[in-house]
Amino acid sequence: MEMHQVRYFLAVAEQLNFTKAAESCNVSQPSLTRAIKLLEEEFGGLLFHRERANTHLTDLGRTVHPHLQQIYEEAHAAKQRAQELAKLKKVRLKLGIMCTVAPTQLIELLTSVQTRYANIEIDITDASAAELETLLLDGALEVAILCRPDRALDERIHMMPLFREQMMVVIPPNHQLATKDSIRVKDLHGMNYVNRAKCEFNGYAGQFFRQQGVEIRTVYRSERDDWVLAMIRCGLGFGFMPEFSINDPAVIARPLVEPDFWRTVNLCTVRGRPHSPAVGALVREVMRVGWHGVPAMAVTQIKEKHSVEPDLLSAD
């Protein structure tokens, strides 16, 4: 069975007229008729009742029609994808990454993209969540990795959740709270605080401190997490950081509780906006790689929703 035979069969099934089907396929009617005849020989029976004014599918034709339709659509999709990949020559991808996501969390993704799509050049913009959201909507970025625990993202943005992590209190090893398994908000009353200036919880978490009458003193503020960790290590104050961004072995991290805080980091694009093949390649790798030892949350959600086998979700 050849793909042109499938295409001719579907054309006749739609037109119910061999002449019109041949015209739509841009072939002569004898060529189309001959291809259908060969297909019928392969299937072992007539696919159409050939009547002058009433050509219609036989029982066999109706049986194979949905299968041939699926074969044709999948072959077309595969061809389209191959053409898209062939276009990935010196393609530049404008990717925004929230500055509070540690680079180590993205190494596997970026390495995977480079390995499979060597001609994609990635321009990374490092900024706060709010800044990335604006740049994404304005078209300055094609895709962004961010989260906004303080509020919902703009409804025009489509989100694919990647991973979830708890927010931690970070202290030096000799701190008075170092022996605790978790640290309550009220345990921090009166203590010095080293603020991460770009933290997406700024202006949001404070309300929970005020509700419990907890006052803290902001003694330093920095946009760089490595400086914040260095100041904490030296005993200048405590910090508030996401679990997977704490990469200094000389500090101690404990979950903040009563209440606890979490963030979900998402891959974000703009709904309805045409995207380059490079964006499609990035999305496939996002779904393929692991995030802290587990698949992206979006993969798990799809599996749970559709109850499909894991290999059906792999982007190859």
C-alpha cells in the first residue's frame, strides 16, 4: 500500500465521484482508478460501488476508511514535523528564565536541547517573574520559565507546570533555630533578615507575618542569591529561599511552616501566538527531561487525565 493510494481513496470517499477526486488530487482519472484497483486487490475486495450517479463505499470501504484516514493524517503530521526540524538552521530562541531559578535546575534541559537540536541558539533573559511576564506578552520573549505565587498569571498565558518546591528558611549552622526540623513563622520574630530583592514572594508573604504579629528586621537586600547565601553563612541574618536553589553546603535549610509556602515553576507561552519550530523543540525536551528526578508535572497530569502509557508521551 502506497501513500498516494491512500490519498486517492480518501479523495473518492469524500467526493463520491472518480472524476472530481482525480481533479482534486491533480492526477488523471485512469491513474486514480488504477491506484484504487490495486488497493482493492491488496484488501481483497471492492472498496466502492461504482455506479454512474451513485458511487458509494462498500462495507469493506466503510470498515477501512477510518484506519486509512488515521494513517494519512499521521503520515502528514510526521512529514510536517520532519520539515519543521529541517528548518532548524541557526534558529534563535528567545527564552526568559526567572532569576530565582538556580541555573543548575536547567542544565539538563539546556544540554538536551543542544544535543538534539545543535542549530538552535538560545538567548536567555534573566529577570524577575513580573518582568518576564511583561516581556512575554509584549513579544520580546517566545517562552519563559517562571511562577507567580503572589497572583494568577495573565489569562493570555498558557502554563505547563514543571516542578513544585517548598520555600525554606536558610540559616547558618550555629543559629539558635538550627536544631529544629521546621521553623514556624512566629519563631522568626525579632530576627535579622537578608532579603532577596527579586523574590516572587516579596509583598505577598509579609501579610502572614503581620497576621501573627511577627516583626523582622531587613538588614541587607541583594538581587543575587549567591551574595544572600554568603551573608547568611556569615551570620548576618536568615534568608527565605526555594528548596532547590540552596546550593551552599555551609548553610542549613528548614521548611517554613504555619503557614508553609510553595511555588510551582511553569513553562509559559502566549495562547494563540504562532511559534517557531525552536519553541516546539524546547517543549518536547521539557516533557522529556527529568525535573529533580521526576518527570515534569505536566507529563504526570496528562497521564492521569488520559490514562496513557508513559512511552506514548515521550517526544522522540
